[in-house]
Amino acid sequence: MASQLCFVLGGVRSGKSAFAENRAASLDRPTLYVATGLVVDDEMKERIRRHRESRPAHWSTLEEPSNLAEKLAPLLTGPGSPGVVILDSVDVWVANLVMELVMESEGESKSALEKTVMAGTDKLLALVSVSSQEFFMVSSEVGMSLVPPEPLGRSFQDMLGMVNQKIAAAAAEVFLVVAGLPTRIKPAGAE
């Protein structure tokens, strides 16, 4: 049986993660929380600590910044596999991929970066499509934000927009969370 994918978008501190976590918790099934954040400074270290402490103790956690499909696949089958997976967040994952690629190969073209990021997205969505778990993916909506002044920032924004569109197309449900208030945008007319 293919999984059910719920995609939750919103701005920074919009309440999107809390909404996804509450929806997942309501299913009352073993849950795997996939965290994509990296400790890059003291503020991020503290942010990750708070996130870890806020999750229910009975949820398991996979902390993986970039190789999502590869690291997630073996955890989705067999005894003890979760019934629910929360991926928080797609935008941080895309940022991690972009930064890894930029660091590994200076001067890589924007189209080469996009190709690698979209291939990673395709692998992740292919895994989701053959899994039996309920998936909740969380991402920032970049379509309403300012255009960054730096080329790398603009490339990231473009790539995240494309990734978000691809995930939204594959999702059974899509919600936009604004100021803690969720609005269902897919399927249209539901609820």
C-alpha cells in the first residue's frame, strides 16, 4: 500500500511544524521524526536542543541533513518500523544539499545544482510512494518572500520553489499555515 503524504507549508515561525506534529500525533502510531538541521553556530545548537526536548519521548528520531532517501529507506521496513514519518524540514534539507554541493565543487553551475537537488527530491518521493507509512513533510514557502540580493540565495529560493511544487503535486493533502492557522489548499474544497 502506498503511503499518504501531507505537505505543510508556511513562513518562519508560522506554526507549520506544530501543525504537522499535532496531525501526526493524532494518528497514535509509532512515529519517526526526521530532523534535517545542522549545528553551524551556538544559536542553531540551542534551536536543535529545544526541538529535541519538545518532541514526545516515545517518538524515534533520525537526524540526517542530506541523504534522506538513503538513510530513511532501511528504517521503513521490518519489525519496529514506524507508522508515521515527519520530515522537518524540506527547506533546511535543500539548503544543506546546496551548501554541500557548493563546498564540494566550487563554480558548479546553477543548472547542475538544480539537477542534483531535483534528483534527490525524486528519490525521496519515490521512496514515499512505495512506503506504507503516513508522511508529513514540512517546508517554508518561499514564493511570498523577498528576492535575495546574492546569486546563491536566489538559486536556493528557485530550487526550493521547484522542490515544493514537486512535493505538493505528489501530496494527497497540502496545507498552508499562517500565524498558526492552517488552511487546506489541496485537495481543493475539502473540509
